[in-house]
Amino acid sequence: MAELKLAKLPDRVPVRISISVSPDLNLALNDYARVYEEAYGKAETASDLIPAMLETFLSSDKTFARMRKPPEEGRSAGRRKVE
């Protein structure tokens, strides 16, 4: 098979997860959504903002980035283990 400049795209199918949060955190998330709308002029629900919040948090954690192992070929990204 020929090697293309562009690597094979990773799995981009969203994975749905459910979490329970405290009433205080729920209030804070909804407040954040309100402040987001004031800042950007576009209403977004807290549940729409949470994935971006988590990505931002994880990408800014330098210790996590250092300790995280790249996914092994053929291993699902959702099953990576941090040791």
C-alpha cells in the first residue's frame, strides 16, 4: 500500500458517556454557559460545553501529557491506561 502524506484518520465517532454531578457543580456549569453566551453572543448548553472544557483541561495538564503513553496500534483510544 502506498504511503500518503496524510495519515489514516483516527476514529471520530463520538462516544456517549453519562455522569452525575453535584447540584453545586450543575449550577456552576449552567452559570458558565450563561457567561459564555455573554462573552461570545451564542447560547450553548452546559452539556455542549463540557467536552471542550474537558479537552482544554486535559491538554493543559503537562504532567498528564508527560505520563500518558501513546495508544498502541489496534488498541482502542478509549481504553488507554495511564500508569
